[in-house]
Amino acid sequence: MADSYPADGGTYGERPRRRRGRRALIILIILLLVLGGLLVIADRVSAGIAERVVADQVDQQLTKQNVQSSAPEVTVGGFPFLTQVLGGRYDSINVVLRDLQGPVQGTTTTVRVPELTADARNVTASLDTLRTGQGEVTAETVQGTATVAYDSVVALIDRPGVELREQDGKLAVTAPVRVPILEQNLTVRGTAKLTVQGTDIVINFERLTADDLPDNPAIQSFISAFAQQLSVRVPLPALPFELELQEVRPMPNGLAVTGSARNVSLSEVS
């Protein structure tokens, strides 16, 4: 009897082998996907543990500085995380603190800071620190931004009816004032010059004006003196992470103060 062959010229034994090869490849791909998924899950779980440890360390440091805030919100950057754990060095750690309140050194004044964000780079923390929650977490650099609420500034100015806001990138003020020479009340307005001096925000209202303000030297002198009364220094409480103030800008929700520091401890050493 003559041999029979498949119509495509191959042999019947090739098809089962091809099917088995494809099945093995599919199984291998599925296993790799499952393994990859498990590694991603393990990576994120480990990152979550590290975030809780760092949050606890930051909270302890705030307590030592007599600064109150909501629970620190910590996010560890960089992927994969597990390789960073093995090296004990992390690309970045972002910390958000909300509703900070702390006493200003040498005064009974408490300044409210609605939000502070800090971006720590090149962070070092040993595996033992993450495992036990004890030890030191240090950052090569930290960049931070704190927002000072306008109502805290108004409280320091301590004059009735003063309103502060951001206007075209500047700090604007409106305030009622009684002008004895005119024997009437006026609403003055103007903008401030903002500077940083040490741990203070310095607000200077250089020139104020009002609608239908007479061009009278005595009245102009009175308004200039009132502008100086509105000018104020805003002392800040000791900010976390040893931040040194560098710049202040008015924002819709308050004065945004930026600062930086090097070789910073993010933890309270146990």
C-alpha cells in the first residue's frame, strides 16, 4: 500500500508536536505573568510597610518639636522598591503634613500652617530600621513648601476689618481706616513687598490708596503711617526637617514659603 501524507506535504506527527510546543509556551507566559504580578504585589506591600515606618518616625520628631499636625502622609518613590531595600537607599520620599500648629519661639503666638509638603531625595534607611521601626532615616536633600494661612497673618496684624488675598501674583490688602483730618472712614487698598529674614516672613505695605483720596500732604502722611501699622513680621514655628526658608509667594489659600536643607534626619533616633 502506498504511503499517505498530509496535503501540505508534512507528516502527521508534526502537528501534535507543534500543539505541545504552543501549549508549553502559553503556560510559560502565564507563569511569568503570575510571577511578575506577585513580585509587583510584594514590592508595593513592602513599600507600604516602609511608608508606615517613616510616617511613625516623622510623627515622633514632630512631637519632640512640640508641633501638632494630622498623621504624616508618606509616599516612597522609585520602582522597583525591593532593590532599594536591599541597597538601603531610596530615590525619594514625599511627606505631606496637614494642619500644622506650633508655638513661635519666645512668644505665646501660634501660627497655623494648613499644609507642608517635603520631598526628600537620596534617602538612607537600613533594612533593620524598616523591620524594627527603630534607627535613623536620613536624606541627602529636602525641598519643602509650607502654606501659612491668611487668617494667621491677619491675627498678627491685629486690626479690625483687614483682608488679605492674592492678586496678580502679589499680596493685596484692603482695610478700613478712620481719617481724623477728613472726619470720615475710608477703605484703603494696596499690595505688599514680601521677603524672608531668618525664620520670619516680612510683609511691608509701602503704599496704600483709596477712592477719592485728597492729594493733601497731611492726609498722605497719615495713610503712609497706617501702612506701616499694617506691615508685620510673621514668625514661623520651627519647621520639620531643618528647613531653611528661602522664598515666599502669595497663593489663593495663603502664603507659600519654600525652604531646603541638606543631610537631614527624617526620624527620631531610638
